[in-house]
Amino acid sequence: QICVVFSEELKCWCRAVIKSIMYCTDHYQTKCFLVDYAKYIFVKAKDIRLALEAFMQIPYRAKKCRLYRTKPVTLRVDFCKDTAKIVPAKRWDSAAIVYFQNLLK
């Protein structure tokens, strides 16, 4: 269910999905996914409201997605043999991240 939460960082009310609730020393705190900003934030329970129907009709600005079965690769250059080949990597390097962000734009 989509609700509305107040983000201290953004200083505005945002649409969110509540992911988890935990009790802190004197209040309940929720982990929320902001559907218009595609980020997770922690919000006090007192800063959560039900969304008006008109507010829910606005299309989301961000969508949560994954690249199914896409694996990171890197370019391995062998200067001795004067060769270069693409090999699997353990994580995405910064050049691949920038390249992918440019493709999305």
C-alpha cells in the first residue's frame, strides 16, 4: 500500500511503500521506499499519512527495476602479449556504471 511520508532530507511529503517497522527508544521508525525518488529512507511513524486519491493518480517518477541475469564484465589488457579481452568481474566498475547511466539518459 502506498502512503505519504515526510522526508527530512527532501523537506517535503513523498509517496512511499513501507518496507519494515522497528521500535526505537521512544518511537516507532519505518524503512520506506520513496516511489518518486527510488531511494530508501527511515521515517518516524508520526510522519506517515494516508494518501489522498488525487495524489495517487500522479504517475511515479521513478521505477524500481533490475537487470535480470546481467553480469559485470571488465576489460583485461595484457601488455606483454599485446591483447585485450572481456572477462567476468566480481563487481561493476565505475566506467560501466557511467556507461549504463548514459544509456538510460
